Amino acid sequence: MFGVQPCRTAAAYQSNPLVKQKRGPSLNKTEQRAFDYLRTLYSESTLRPHGKTYMLANGVRYTPDITGYTGGKETCWEVKGGRRVEDDASVKVKMAPSQWPEVTWWLMWEENGEWRFQKLLC
């Protein structure tokens, strides 16, 4: 009546979404363990997995694994499964502190069941 079209079902919209959205867990198992560990250390802070993307030189984007505010200062952690950092990640991890010096940057990895940290300098 009056040219009104019937409502489409949700299934009809799923086949061709206008906005792409991530599905599934946003952290891998190592990152999730690190996130849980940091939440115990900083229980008063708000931590977010992949919560913020930083623009680096020449339009390069870098999204640290965990971001938050600790002691009133913005802090980012990059979690690695071992002591080796891949080339692309290495460049971004080295570049981010120099371009965002107001942020505290940490690299963290698990070694013999304990978390190790390295503060990234500007």
C-alpha cells in the first residue's frame, strides 16, 4: 500500500554488507595471555586490544596489540611469541616511538613461562 516495500530479512543484508566488520577474536592466544597478564598488573586502567591505529611516515599505519592509559599516560604494548621480530613489525616498532614520543611503548614476550618487557626508546 502507498508504494511501501516490505522489510528485508537480516539474511538478505548479510550477503552484501555495506560496512565490513571484523568477526572472531581480535587477539591470538599469546596476545590474549599478555592482555590477561596486563589486566592483573593494571587493574585500575582501561586496556583495549588493537584499540588504536597510529599513522607513521608516508601513510604507514601501525596498530599495537594492546593500548591503554597507565599512570595517566598513554601506553602501548606489542606482544611477540618469541624474541624474534619480523621485518615489517620491526620497522613499525622502531618508528612509532620516534613519531609518537608522548606515548610509552613496550615490547613484551613470554620466555620460560614469564613475561619479559623491553621499553622502546624514541
